[in-house]
Amino acid sequence: MSSIFALVTRTTTATCFLLSASTSFAEPPRYTVSVPPLGSAYQYPIDLNKKGQIVAEVADRNVLIAHLCSDRICTPIPTLANDQINNPVYARAMNDAGWVVGLSPTKESMHGFMFDGSATVDLGAFAEDDCGGCSLVSYANGINSQGQVVGMSETVDGNFRAYRWTAGVMKKLPTLGGAYSQAFAINDHGHIVGSASTRHGETHAFLLRHGEMQDLGVLGTGDFSEALAINNRGQVVGNSATVIGGTPEAFLYENGVMTAVPSPPGAFSVTAYDINANGWVVGSTYVTGFPNYAGYVFDGVSAYDLNLLLSESDQGDWLVMSAKSINKKGQIAAIGQSKKDNTRKVLLLTPTSPVANASNGAPYAD
């Protein structure tokens, strides 16, 4: 999405930021940076919960292993396979209890898993083959506070369908008229978002609520959208093409309306990854100058380049390249690049002052 700020250089962005901040509900918070002890290998943040726990993927002997970081200690999540050294563990989401879901090899295939802090549970797949789903692939993408998990599973005919897993039972979810669906997130009301194929062959974001599958549509005249996150107020974020074949842009869906998430001043083309209980959105955006992209936060009115919100000392040390998750306290899990040695690290950004409390927002009417 272009704007009147699209040609503003990174040098003048700070001035524009100060002007735009006055139009928001309040001055945006400043953030301090802490770095989880994940070593020097390749690392990428996946999710963040209200406790400040981060789940991240780390390259260990060229194998990606999910790690759960809590209280400055990061521990690997066990795989479903017997070989705990040479098999990857991919994380996709975490709930506020610290339970993690993702994807891991099994003896016969790759299955979604749930790690409850002590054991890694195989969620299985649709029981449509000769061994109860053992040969079919499944993914676990989201988990709520009740331990309900959503994702997608391969079917015996080779398609993939969204599912909801509750207390050991995997239920196949509908599509929007096509053969494919995938669920990415579920809130504490049990409302599910994801993407699904339509009868016209397009892929659209969906909201499944009270058993009814709702097509959320697209921005502009696009032919693709996907919904990646939903909060307990029913606000949904994701990305949508604005023209056929176009690059997906961030959207916010609430009260039946899909709107584009604005770019920070001096930036363009934003992508959304997460939304917190207060309706704050995080993701990545393209900017002028090096390194061409940055993490951002949108508070419901104004969008800000997170690099301009870091404390003075942290601005001298880090470039925030993308923001992956945000909790209700306003803490953000991000990927950053050190200005000292150019290494990339998982970062935890913590606001120096309290952010808006979710109780001050309009309650979600179920």
C-alpha cells in the first residue's frame, strides 16, 4: 500500500513519526530490548505469550529445533521421533500456559504435536488410511487457553483440510466450496480463522464461528487472502492481495468489515502476523534505506516503525527487521540484526510504560 509518505526517506521518518503520533490515542510506548540465550546459530521467533515466554526455532547441527524460552532459560522441545538429535521440531504457536504446537517427524510421516511442558503429544491425522492416519501428514498451527488445537491434515485423496483437535478428537472443518482449507488460529471462544479454497478456485480468509463458515473476502480486487490471528474480541488480522496476483497486504477485519492496515510513515507494503487482546497489530514493512524492511506496530489508529520506538541505547545496537508476535502487555517477539556484528537474533521488546489495558476496549459480543 502506497501513501503520501512513500517517498519520504528514512532520514526524515523520525519527523513524520512525531507528527503522526499525535493523532493516536496516546503517545506510543518506547521499548527496551532483551535477547533470549539461543546462541549464535540461525534463529527465528514464532510466538509470545502473556508471561513473556518465547517459542523460537534454532538451527542445531543444521536441523531446526523449536526452543521454549522462559526466565532467561531456553530448552529444546522433544520431537515425536525416536531420534532426538537429527530430527527437526517446527513450532507454530503457543498459548498463555506455555503449551506449544507445531510439526514433527514420526516413524511413518510428519504430524502436528502439542507440547504441554513435560511431553510431546502426537495429534495424529485424519483416520482415513489403513493405519488410522499414521501415513498422512498433519500440521498444528494454533492453540487456545483451553488446549484446543487447529491446523490442517492430509486426506486420503491427497487434499488438505482444516481441523479442530479437542481432547484427543480431531474434527474435519469445512471449506468455502473448494477442496482445501487450513486453520491458523483459534481464540478462547472457539472461533477459528484460516484460509480455504472457494468454488471459483480462489483462496480466501475465513472465520468459523458457531459452526458457520464465513468468507472474509479480499482487499480491492484481489484473488487471495488468509487470516492468521484472532483475539477474544473477534478482531482478525491477515494478508490479502489487492489486485489479482498482487503482493498480499495486511488487513484488519472487525464488525464485518475488512480494512487495510496502514503503513508507518516512510514505509510501504505491510504484512501482518499477529494481533493482541487490545487490537494492536504487528508485522513487517518495507522502508527506504538499509535493510529495506522493518518491524512495525499498529495501535488501531497509527502505525509505527519499531526502530524509532527503541530506547536510545537500543537504537544504537539493533535493527528490528520483523515483528512476529505481541502479547496483551505490549511485549513483542521480533527478529533483529545487531549493528555491531550483523548477527541476527530473536529479540524481546518490552514497553517502558504500560500500554492500553484490554478491559478499556469494547468487549467482544458473542
